Amino acid sequence: MTPEFISLFTRPDRAWEIIRQKEDAHGLHYMMHLLLLALIPAVCLFIGITFVGWSLVEDERVRLANTSALQLCVLLYLAIVIGTVIMGCFVRWMARAFDVKPSLNQCIGFVAYVITPFLLAGVTGLYPNRWFAAIVLLIAGIYSTYLLFTGLPAFMRQRSSQSFLYASSIWAVALLVMVTVLVSMILFWSQFIQPNYERTDQQDQAYGTQEERPQSEPGGL
């Protein structure tokens, strides 16, 4: 684990200076960070939806077959990487309006480090629960926003008076890109790959067989 990765959560102001220096020295410095951390949500989700499962109604567990889960997680991994690249392109395109001239690799690297809390929040995939995931992702979103607004002036070497509007524009576009990429991924997966679900009913063990269970009369009588 790189020192700047840890510093993003302890001293983000110092971390951004180090990250920019390394990006200047090596344009693809961010690549290993992005490719490795993007595995966290993909791998954790695969474990969660194949071994743990989720519940939609009482006494039922829903899981995905291994093949369907693998397809979903590969698509999720690609969506994270492609979405980061797309967002980096938007960051560079908007930079022209704010008197900064970062390279495309620097913009992609900046986005890759900003979304670090989201990638770490992917561990929630180990236990697929919508409320648990929503709380963790909300916290990750708040800290990613903090990294964006505090890191942009240092990374882009821009005056703070200009960086607020620049960061606000990035935040708005990022929300649109995230929704578009994820929705497209889910639609492609559900429409063209045809996932295979496995449902398990937790039956009352007081009855040995289905025939021994009391049958309700028609009409509720």
C-alpha cells in the first residue's frame, strides 16, 4: 500500500502534493492504484451474491449462479475503469475554462484517487444489504466530495477562488457519468446476458415433508 494512499485518509493536503509530483514524474502512476482497488467491489460483490445472498421477502434468500455473478462482477470492474477514464476526459475538457492545462493522464489519475473511498466501500458487497450499503456509500460519497474540493487546488495548482466552481462542475458531471455508466451496465447484463437466480426458501423444520404441512382452505375459511 503506497504512502499517499494512507495519507488520503490522514493528511489529504500532503497526499495531493505527493500524488501530483509522482504524476508529473510518471504519467501512468495512477494505473496500478485504479486497477487494484477496482477489484475490491468486484471481488466482494461476487462473494456476497454467490455465498451470502440477499433477501427480498421474509424467509427467502436469493443468490446468483456462479457464471452470472462472474459476468456481473466483470462488467462492474470494467464500468469502474471505463467510468474513471470518461470522467478524466471531462475533467480535462472543463479545465480549459478555468485556466489550467493538466494532461489527460493527470486528470484520470486525479479522478482515480478521488473515488478511492467509493472503491474501499465496495467491501459492503460481502454482505448484500441495501441499508448497510446505502449508509457506507453515503459516507464514502461525503469523503470523496471532501477530497475533490480540497484536493483540486493542490493537484491542479489553481487558485482556491477558481477551484470551487471547477470542483462543483466536476461533481455534477461525475454524478451524471456514474448513473449513466452503472445503469447501462445493469441493462446490458439483464437484457443480453440473462442472469440465473437461485432462490432458497427457509422452511419450517417442524414438519418433515410438504405433505405434513397444514393446507389452508380456499377462500381463507
